[in-house]
Amino acid sequence: MAKERVQVQGLGDVAPGITPTIQRAGQYSVAQLRAAPVQAPRSKLLDLAEALGTSMEIVGQYGKLKEFEFKKGQERGEMEAATADLEQSIEDLDATGEKLVEQGLLPRSQLVGYQRAFRRRIGQRVGRKTYASNLEARMEEVTQNLDSDADIIENILAEERQKITEQLGGSQFAMQGFGDYADSIENSFYNNAVKQRDRATQKYNESLVIEEANQDFGDRVLTATDPKEVAQLQLDIKNQMDSITEEGRIPRSRVVELYWNGFAVPNINNLLAADNPQPDKAEKMLDALLDIDLTGKGGKLGNINREGAYIRSKAVEIRNKIEASRRAIDSEEGVRAKDIVNLFMPAASSVMGGFTGRPEIDKYAIESVADFLKDAGWDEEYANNRAEELIRNQDIESLKFEGLKYRDNDVTKGAWNAATGSINDFTIRLLQKTNAVMPFSERESALEEVEAELAKDPKANVKEILAAKQVTDPRVIAQSIELSRDARANIWFEGTESFKNFDRQFEDNLDSIIDAELFQDEKEAAVRNDLKAGSRALFQEQYMNELRVLQSALKDDPERDVKIAKAIPGIQNEVAERWRDFKNVEKQFREGKVKEIAEEMKGGIEPFEAPEIPDLEEAVEDIDTTLNGWLGSIWNEITRSTMPDLSVDTLTNQQKEDLILDTLGKNPEFTAAGRELAFKQIDFIKTKLETEEFEGNTNLEDSIKIMRQFYGFRNPSEIPAGQAMDFDFRFTPMYDNKVSLTDEANKALGELIEYLGREEEGIKTPATVDIDDYPTFKLYNETFGINSEAQLKFFVEEQKRVLDLRNQ
């Protein structure tokens, strides 16, 4: 039965694009059509969903971009904050980054990140640098006000934190950065501050212990002499030490250390101070303290010997110092006794003379007596008042009684005892001459002696000068005071700072001549110091003498300060030049032949190797060989110089040649005539050495030197410069004969004596003369190194012996 085709309708509406088809074999199928799709109506919900999805994607992308820009801003902010000027950055903290944005140097999108990072980093820098340094700067405060109950450390921290907060303007992010480091900085400061305050508190408490000990026992330990007083003193010290220990502030062992190291040792050392040592008092104090019974059972302070309190060992050291101090005082006792007598004499004379009614003399009298009393140990006020009483009463016995004050001082008590004999003798003589009026001749003589003393030393004490002569005549005293005033007026410049500066400059000049000019190669410091010190006082004295002449001339000149400043350098240069000459004399000796010979003789050194006759013969042969080629040209010169009376016209050429060769090749004899012939030969050869043909000819130069060693010189002035050390005056004659030697040596001796000076004979010194005014001595010094009479005598004796051998 045939099948009917079924028409399916409406399918296209159900599945657009789909259509039914009939295939082979009658099969039915559905196929998709390739026709253009038909747009279905769009749902509004779908549109909304798609719109929302796109927006979320954009929002996400924007968020990532914003985060990226924030981080970029952060990175830049941190980097720039690390190097930015800290103070300026703090000042502009509120507007951080705004200018960069305005100038287009920073995207606004990065501004927030930049500001946060910049401010935080600035806060960190403030913490690490400013906060830490501010706290450290206040560290000293924690050791102050130690008796205050206030918590100083916490107060400092609070104050400094408040300052930082105000400085950062309350910026949240800056404060966060500051907080990153603040805690650790505060902890470090707190711990260190606590330690320092604890140490300071301990030190303060200990200082109070020492202060209390000095207040309570400082005077008692010096004045306690009676055994009962000493015992009570020891008991009081022990009780005070026990009381401190019981308070619990300081352990007993430390209390012992404080009393010994802080009270006992310093006080004893003060008593042994170099200016005014008191060894007896120091010993009494030491004995009293060492004998303190700390336990009440014989546990003496002096037996302790442990770390921190080596009392027994230290006591031995102190006793050694005490003995050394006593020896030093004893060694100076005679000098101090003389000083006491020198002060007593004008004081006693003033007391015996009484007041004169003449202000100048009476003032002089009061000063004389007060000086003695103050030296004895009385204070200035008492000394001045007592001086007036003694002079008014003319009470010399009371003056001597006041002198007993010297016995209170360990330094002067022995000297006072030693001086009492002279004081009593002077008092007796003074009483015998009381009210004696001096005759005119004696007054004049006394004034002349005062003038002479003031000429030597314008600062001399005329009180002592007159007292030593028991002069009480008011006329002499008045005139002496006037002379002293004039003498001091003549040295007006010496008390100024300019004088001190010029004086230092002068001393430096003297040293520089030694160090930088004459003896710069001397390495031994001791030798250099000796060179600087030797005879230096002569030149210092001359400098002062010339300076005082200048001061006297300018004392009334209104422009004296300017004029003296201009004149002093000239005086310094003149004296320094004489110092240079004088030290050069010493240098010539140190480097000269005399010293070399003396060291050979003293040290047993082999004497110099003198040339021998074969050396001389060889030298003559060298001369002969060198000069043989120009015989014809020198005939006239050689004959004129060696044979002035010879008639050369009668000689043949061969005879002339033989004569010249014979003359130049001959060894002169060791006689006066032979030496004269040698001198003529040498003179002639020297003239040829000055010619271009023979200049620098070593054969001739060496040969002349050998000849000189044998035949010598007519006078030391002929010795070539720099060759003096090549000739030994024990072998080579320096003069043509003994008469010339003796005459010049005597002249040199006179010049040597005058230049080097003999103070006891009143002869000039090297500081006042010019060495060029003594040419013969200068020649001997520079040539042979002679700088003493003994050296000159040795030279003369050796030369006489040599001349006897060479002038036979």
C-alpha cells in the first residue's frame, strides 16, 4: 500500500532554519538551510546583564590602574624622602607633592601614594636622626638634680616626644613612620639613662661621704696633738663610718675605701705639695688615721691591703714621700735662712728708725716690716696693722717674737732656727748704731754702692741693700728710694707683653743658628742642648744691657712704644750675629785639626800617614814631565822668578834648557834657602795653573800638594780654602821661620784672650765685640780650629819643632 506523504507544517516556526527533505529510498529527514538567520527580538533583561558585565570589567581594570599609580607614587615618595632636606620637608609636610603636580612633574593619580610614603619616610628619619640626637643631647640632665624625687628620665622622654609631635604637625603617616623607630630609641635611651643616673647617684652619695669627712675632721686631724685628742678623733671617725654603713646606702668595704682614697690620701698629699710641703704634719695625720680601730678589737685601718684599698702598701709609699720632702727641706735650709735674715734686716731697721713724718720713707718702712711678717706666715691685713704698731713703738723684740710664726711651717721652722744667730747679731749691731747720723762721706759711699747695685739690677731691693749695711739714716733711705724709682722707670718696657714676645723671638733666633745653620747635622739632642746653652748667658745679658740703654733713652718719649718696637729687631740681629760668630768658632774647633790631633793622642789612634821622600821625588818628576814641552816659552819667567841676577845673554839655548830643567827638577834641600827655592817653584807652577793651557792639571795640583806637605807655607793665610785639614802642623811648617811664627802667635794670643773674654779681669766678651776685629785669632780658628790658649800653645810648640827640622 502506497504510503502517503505527510505535510508537516509549522516546523519552521518552531526551529527556524530547519526544513524537512525526502531522500533516496523515500526516507524522510530534516536538513539545515544555509539561508541568512532571522534576528529574534532581544530581551531587555539580557541587555541589562550584558551592560552590567562590561561595567564590572571596566571597574576592575580601573581599580588595578589606580593601585598601580598608588604604588608608583609610593616608590617615588620613599625615594625622594630619603634624600630630601629634612627641615624643609617637615616645614612643607602638609603640601607634600602638590608643587610637583602643579609643575607637571607628578601625575595627580600618584599623589596620594607619594604623600603617604613621603610623610612616613620623613617621620622615620625624624625618629632615627632628630629624636635620637635630641635625647642623647639631654643625657647629661639625668645625672643632675640627684636629690630630686621627679622622674627626670620620663619627663625628658615626654618632652621630646611632644616636640616631635608638634614638629610633624600631627601628620598621621609621619607619626606612623616616627613610631616605627621611636620605641627602640626610647628603650635604648631609658636603659642608658637609668644606668648613668644610678652611677651618678652612687658617686654623689660617695662625694657626700668625703665632703662630710673633710668638714668634720679636716681641721681636727691637723690640730690634734694631745694623745686624748687623737684618740677622740679616731673614735669619731670610726663612729661616722659605722653610721654610714648602717644607713645602707654604701657597703662598709666601700666606706673604708672612700675614707682612705677620698679623705686620707688627698689631704696627706696636699700637705706634701711641692710649693709648701709639711712633712711633719703629714706624718702625724698618717699615723692618726692608720691607727683607727675599725672593729673595736684591734682591726686597724692600717692593716687593710686589698683591691681598692691597698692601705698598707700606700702607707709605705707615703712615708717615702714624707722622708723625701724632709730631705728637700733640709737641703734648702741654708738658703731659706739667708732669705729670712735678708727680710728681717730692713724690717728691723725700719722698726728701730720709727716714723719720720716723711710719707715716702714711712711707707717704705711699713712695707719692709709687713714683708717680713707675711713671709713668716701672717695674713696681709694683720701684717700691715702690726707693722705700724711695731714701728710706732720701735719694738724690735716684738718683731723678733712675731718671727716665731716661721715655726708653724715645716718648711721654714728649721730655717728660722738657723737664722736666729744672725738675727740676734744684727739686732745687737743695730742697737749700737741707733739714731746714728752718717757723716757726708759715708752717706755718699752708701749711695754709690746703691747706685752700683741698681746698675747691675734695676729691680734690686734697696731695703735689703741698706739693711745689710745697718743704714738707718733717713736721708740715705730717701735718696735710695728715689734712685730705685728712677732705675725701675728705666725698665718700663720689660713688664709688657710686647717685651715677652720679643724675648721669645730673640731666644728662638739663638736656637735657630744652632739648629738650622751651624750644627744642623748634629743628631744627639744632648749635644745640641749643650751647644745652645754654652755661654748663652753672655749674649742674653748683652741683649738686655742694650735693650735697657734703649729703654732709658726713650722713657720720656710720647712715642716710645712705637720707637722701641722698631729698634729692637736691630739689637736682636746684632747680638745674634755675634752669637753666630762665637758658635762658628766652636764649630771650627769641633771640625778642625787641633781637635782631630787631640783625639788621636787621647785615644791612642795611629797618627796620620806622613808623605815620604819618594813621594816628593815622584811629585818633582811629574812637574818635570808636565813642563818639559814648553821650556823655551818660560825661560824669561823662570829665570826672573828664580835667578834674577843671572845674565841670560851669555847662555846658549842648550844651557838655558839645562838650567831650567835643573831648577825645576831639583829637590830643594830642607833648609831655609831650600824652602825658599821650593816656594819659588810652587809660585811659578801656580801661575801656570791659572793659564788656559794648564788649568785643572791634576798632575801639577797633586805635585804642589806634596811639595807643600814637605816645605809648607810662608804663612797659614797661603793655605788654599778647604785644604786646611790636608796639612798636619806636626809635619808641615806653616811659617817661613820661627820669628814669624812667634810674632803672629803672640798677636793671636792677645786677640784670643780679648775675644773669648776673662770676666775676672774685666775684659770684653764675645757678646760685645766683632770677631772680624781679631783677624789673627780668626785665621788660627778657621784654619786649625784653635779656640783656647792651651791649643795655641800646643800649635806653637809643634811648629817650632817642625821648623827646626825643615830650616836646618
